[in-house]
Amino acid sequence: MNEIDLYDYELPRELIAQEPTASRSDSRLLRLDRQTGHTDHYHVRDLPDLLNPDDILVVNNTRVMPAKLVGYRKETGGRWQGLFLQADASTGVWEVLTKTRGTLRPGELITVQDRHARDGMELLVVARTDSGNLLVTPQLPDGYVAHESDDSAQLSTPADWLERYGRIPLPPYIRDGQMVDSDIERYQTVYAKERGSVAAPTAGLHFTDTLMGKIRALGVEIAEVTLHVGIGTFRPIQVEQLDQHQMHQEWGQIDQATVNQIHQKRAAGGRCIAVGTTSVRVLESAANAGGGVLKPWQGMTDLFIRPPYSFHAVDALITNFHLPKSSLLVLVSALAGREAILAAYGEAVANEYRFFSYGDAMMIA
């Protein structure tokens, strides 16, 4: 099971969702019994009928930053796009991923436009990293004229700059990455709070406050962890053998209170149900750090879950449908078995489920 070609499937392009469902919980839900391989068809709104009072759902409360930057080179007028990756708190220098053609020299300025295409901040080019990413410092241009409601005094952190001038970094398979105003709300979970991701934990996009209230009314607990989704989530596996793949790093954490909740529910016979593969990465990273026992944890993880893998903390998973030959498809195969997953994906295609970030969902239980 080590060859990446074993994790491939045919997907008609028209099944890649370009818009979310009208109501979040109206998305379809394919339930896969990982013991028998049997499948059933539901909607996400039916989740209360599929859960037990002793279960616990674990959601990722990360918040997507508007990390996509669009503008032009001030010297030439040439169009420019970049993606904020991280900032050095001590120097104020940002690291930005960019594929814009042409060589940007230290001292050159990039004008960044807000989502209404209005000129705003400037990025002063400082240098490039060894990997080719751009190092820049943000600033307001000379003679800057504030737009209505602008307050330059509030631009003290990278998140402040991005909230004003950044755009939601949609995956390229959604409208070629071009956001519309509705994405500001819909490409964000209703429980998002900790800013730090460049992509949404998309399984959580199906949940509404109303649905979560119904789930809690059953006695099911909903606990939160954090994993800030990084740019690596967009990168395909580029090696033929899985054991040669270097997984990207992401920062996550789980606290003592959440660990206690999970232990209590599992001790009572309930299931720890991860909402999204990002929640799985936190739970299993914490359990691995604890020698196979779930304990509080915080740090960077490059955990690559692939068959065969013994899950220590996760009993079930609610997730979206993932790209062919992706690390996430490999992860769900480790939980349910490759053949069962590919069969379920084939059934989803035959029944015209919607795929990827704005698509339908799957419950592996």
C-alpha cells in the first residue's frame, strides 16, 4: 500500500463544487461503516440520528486569515499576487509565497489592493528566502488617503493588515481561486475563533449553530482543538512511494480540559469523532507525543497518517471528499481501508455527490 498510484480515482470535473450549498447542513452525507464497508446516504442535518449520547465531537476552531494578497509592482505596473505565510514578530518582516513572473529586487515596492480593488498598503521587498519566498515589510504609502472607516492606528499586527487588505485564499479548484463577497462568511466555520489558517478545515463548514444545539441536546459534547492549516495542504504528493513523502508542518494544540472530556466519553463507551482531518492530526499528534495516550499537547506536527496506522485517539471521522493522490485521501484510507474508501468514493461519484472544499461530506464510523 506504499505506492501513491494506489490512491487514485476518476472524478468528473463537474462534480467539483464551485459554490457551497444554500444551507450549510443541507450538504449530503455518505456514511461508511469501516468494519463492514456498508454505506448509507443522509444529509449533514441528519447527524443527530447517527450519534450516541456518549459520543464527543472534536472540532478545529482555527480561523482562516484573508492571506491572499493582490496588487501590482509599483515600478512597472505589472500584476502581482502573493500568499502570506508567516511574520517575524521581532523584525516585522513577512514571508510571502509568490509565483509572479519577473525578478523583484530589494527596495522595490508592491502596491496591495483591497478586495474592492482600491490601492492600500505597500510591501517593501527586503530579500528572498533560500526556498524562493519573498521577504517584505508592510507600510502605508506616502500621502496615503484613508478610505471611509479606515484607521491606520489599528494596523499593529499582520492579522490587522490582512483583515483590511487581504482576500480569502480559496483553493485553485474553486473558481480558479477567485473569491466573491459571500466567501468571507461561507469559507469559515461558525465556531472559528483562533486566527492562523490559510485554508478552512472544510468538514466544519457543514455545521450550523442550530445543528450544534441539536447535537448537544442529545448529550453529545462538542470539544475544540486548534490546528492552523498551512499552505502544504494544497500541495500534492510528488513522490511515487509514500514513505518518501515529507509531510508539511502545522501548529496545533489541545488542552487538558478537552483531553479530560474525551477520556470521560470514551470510558463511558462513547466515540471520539473528529470533525475533519485537521482535528485528526491534532488528536493523533497529541496521543503519539503521549506514548499512545492522549495528553495535552502544543507544537508543530508533521505527522503523516498512512496505512498501516494504529489510531490512538480517533474512533470515527466526519470529513469531506479529498483530491486523488492526496495525503488526506491516504489518511482516510488508513482509518477505513483503501479498498473501502475507493469503493465509497466510486459510489459518491455515481450518485453525483459534490467534491472537495465546498462539497458534500462523509462519515466514517
